[in-house]
Amino acid sequence: MTFLSVQQPNGLVSSTSGIVIDFVRDWRRAASRLNAGLRTAFQHGHWLGAWYAAFHDVAPLIAVISDAATGKDIAVVPLISHNRRGIRIVEFADLGVSDNNAPILALDADLDADAINKALVDALRALPDRFDLLRLKKMPAHVGGRPNPLVSLGRIGSCSLNGNLVLTGDHYEDYQASIKRMQMPRCWRVFTRHEGARFEIATDVARAHELLDVMDVQQQARMHKLGSRFVLNDATHAQFYREVTRQGIAEGYAVISALVCDEGVVATTLGVRSGATYFLLRISHAGDSWSSCSPGLLVTERTMAALHAQGVRRFDLSIGNQDYKRRFGADKVALTDVSIALSWRGAPYAWRDHAAQNLRRYPRLAAVATPALRKMR
């Protein structure tokens, strides 16, 4: 049985089958919960704190899941709500900037996926907001080595995107030998013929922000050349990335690297690190005039080498399946999407999402049907 009570001015509490769901409408109130919990780099406090501070057109809706008998926290799910074409949608705090989304899990919690998922869906349906649709996208199967309970709501691999994981092992020279066809040593030699040529990782906020400024300009020029829209340097995204950097640069969570010479900044990367895992998020370079040293590939490889020396062994080259990721030896990591109707108004959208997920198994049919399905998004 589900019951509701207005026990907090900022949220509602719901309990189902021994699971308590506390909805918090302010990330700052939820940020201290499960500080030592299991998470990916995209549930780090620096990432989520910067995200909720930057993206103002959505409403925070953080679900704190706890055990009704002990009161101990089980999980924290960083969610938001917003309206799209009159449909009230609940989803992860993402809007396209995170490579994956997941709950933060307690280290020692008894994760009964069925009970957790039923309690969460029931609680969302019972809120006075009258939400229509729950969309949980880009979920990894595991968080910190433990099964992600929310994945059981869907089908593993149903997401159209995937991670791209490189496992280097303990000996970087062996990994270098495995990618010798990329000719990274030759590219480094070509680059270092330029005066003042060097690789660097920013160690202070001012330098990191300088490199981000260059990255924005270089990426915008690249996207303009390709005829693609570029939004990562608008006011909201710029604030977000700079705040992640400001909070995380000193401890090595935010990693901003560059190839630099006397002629200027030739290439940059932005990524985040969590323990022995690094996620590459953005790459930029100064254009075709530098193609002889493959600056985008080179700055990526030099970053991997530097972080390997610091103990990183897992390098995720981000979602998307560009050819260069296979050349780095990346293996695809499946992600899962989930769509659940919370009201009759959300049912057609959930059906649309399920149809799109199933069509991905049949590429030829998907090519015909996808344009029609996109009109319902």
C-alpha cells in the first residue's frame, strides 16, 4: 500500500513494501546523502552541483530511497521534471551532457530491485504534480560493481548510445604496442618540431578556464565547418563546464589537457576522473593545418599516458561510435533506456519509446520507421 504525507515543506514521502521514497526539490538538501555511496563520475557532487546550478529551465526532483525499518538510505536518484509539448516528464539530471545516468547506491544496502522500482514508480504517480512519463536514459548495468536496480525496468542495451571502454592494463608500453598502427610516436615527433611544443594538464582554475575558452572556439569552428549546431559554449553550458572545473580541478576530478606550442593551443581535451576510471568528454583542435600530427588523437593519447602514470586503468572514450575509438581499442559498453507511463497522457510516448528501442534490433526497418517516431518525441 502506498501512502502520502506532507512531512517536509520541500517534498513528499511515500512508502511501499518497506521502501521509503523522499522527494527533495533542492539538490543542496540532498547532496550530503550517501556521500560515500557507489556512483559513476556523473553522479559526483561536483558534477551534479554544477548541473543543478546551471540548468534553470527544469525543476529538481531528487528521489532519496531508504529502508522503512532501519531508516538507512539505500539510493539517491538525481532527477528533474519539465514539460515538453504539454507532457510532464521526469528524467535524470542530464539534458545531453552526461555520458551515463544512474542512482547513487549505498555501499551495504540490500538492493531489492523489484521493491525499489515499484516504490519509485508508485511514488511518482502519487505526487500532486501529476507527472505523465518517466524516462531514464543511458543507464549502465552496474554502479561501482553492483547491479543498477533501475536497469531491470528495461532491456539491457536498449539505448541507441553506448560507452567505449579501453582497458590499458598495468603496463602502458604494452597498450602503446597494441595501437602502434595509429603511429602516435611519429605524431608526437612531428608536433615537437614546433618551438615550445609541449603537453600539459591544467593544475589551476585560471589555466583550465583559459583552455576551455580555446576549446569553445575550436569546437564551434569545427561544427560550423560541418554545418552542425553547437551549443556547448552558450551561457548555460559554459557556466556548467567552468563550475565543474572550478570545483574539481584541484583534486583531479576535472581533467583539462592540451597540446601547446609557441604558436598557441593546438588541441585540448576535457574529461572527468573517478578513481581508476576516466571519461573523455570533449576534444578540440586548431584545424586542418595541423593534420600532419593528428592533434585530436595525439592529445587524447598523451592524456591517457599521463593519467595511466597516476593510476588510471579504465578509459571511456565517451558515447558515440566514431571510428577512432575502435583504433584506440575501445570495446562497446551497453547502456539501457527505460520509459514508463505515469498517466494515460504519457502512454503514447512510452509506447513510442518502446517501439524505437525494439526497432534498433532491425536496422533496415528502423531506417524507415524512425522519422515517424521522432515526430512523437
